[in-house]
Amino acid sequence: SLRCSARSAAPSNALLYDSQSGRYIELDERVRLHDVGPMHAPAGEAAQQICRKLSAAGISSAQIADARHAAVLAPALAFQLLDLEQKERAAFAAGVGVLLELNAEGSSVPNKAAAIRVARAAKKQALPVRVRIDQAFGHPEHGPADANLIQLVACELADEGVEVIVLSDSGCHADADSLQEVVEAVVWADVEGTPLSHRLGLRAVPTPSGLELYRLAIEHCALKHVDVDSLGGLAPTPLQLLHILDECGREHGVDSSAWLP
């Protein structure tokens, strides 16, 4: 059976002594749901309706395509994807978090330096930042991911203040062993402030194997962030994840009745 060395679950709030800063920090042990549905919802009222539903249900954050939806989504946090391939970076949208995407390619993570620069600039404006590392467990051409490399990238992002680092498996290359290897390497790295165990998240496709990956990550690795998709396709639906969270006895603070007929 899977044995991740992540710190075990604790009460809803726990105090941790941060040896790097010499202070105690409070940790929220609830699992946070991030919804990517609004990002690919039809434009207009349909996207706004989804944002209203997510906000009422207590979803922590969501990815939006239109910065104007941020007000509809509040008090949940809105994030908008920033294209690292653009030579000239667009200005940050006021009050909208920054989402960055990287792809691990075996022994390298292209655009890591660009992501760090953008994250640093966003934090100077006090904006929340999420980073998704796709192919974090393996690549179809480059083979298994280098767990030590993923750890190094996660540490560098954490040092810039990135709040959430999502390990993504869009190519369905992860299994219990690769999940354990990568998560174990990342969570035991020592960073200042919130530990990586409480910054780490997961996104997997909504197949039976993907859902099992979520279950293993939640139950055995105690990950605190999970991606969902209220429209289905890119990740499990909120109801699918809430079912797993409830079965695993994890607190989340989300009202599942928002998605019932």
C-alpha cells in the first residue's frame, strides 16, 4: 500500500514552528477546491452563473477567462492564466490572482525562470499566485519525472511566495509509486513560511485511475489542494471530489448541495 511521508492530518488549525523564520505559523488543515470550470464555460451569463454557484458553495478559488468575473466569484479567489510564451507580459488584472503553467520534461522544466520572474512581480503587487506543473509524474517522450527536480522547482517557487503548487497528470502517466516518489520528495523540503505539504495540490483527469490518484493523494499523502472542473473534462467534478473527501474524512467546508438537482 502507498506510504507517503507527508505530515499526518491534524485538527482544522494547527501551529507549526518555522525554523527558517523563527516564528510559529498557523496551518489550515482543510482541503481546498480550485475549480477550472469557469475558464472554459461559454462566455456571458453562463460563466457568471457558474461563478455564482461556486461562490455560494464555498469553493476556495477558480480559474476564469474574463477578469470581470472576479467580482461575481467573490469571496472566492479568482485566478487568470498568464501565458509565459508572450514576449511582452500583459499587466496583471487588479484583484485577480495569477495562474502559471509549466511542463516537466524529464530532467528539465522549460520556462521555469520565466515563471519565477512573473511570480516575483505578482507578489510585489500582493497578488496570490498558483503554479501548475504538468507532466509532473512522467512524460510520454522524456520518461519518468525526476522527483528531485520537481522538488527543486517547488522550492524555488515557494521562495517567491507562490501559495499553491499543483502537480498535474494530464497525460495519465502517474501511478501510486510515482505519486509517492514525487510527493515525498517535495513535502520534505524545508522552505520558509507555509510548508510545502500545505502548498501542494493535484490535478488528474476524471478517469477511474485519475480518481484513484486523487484518493491516494488525499488519504495517504494528505494533500491540501485539489483541482476540480464543474463542467467536467479537465478534472473530476466537485461532487466526485467531495465524495472522496467525505469518505476519507477530510474537512473541506464546501456545500455539496449546490450541485444537486
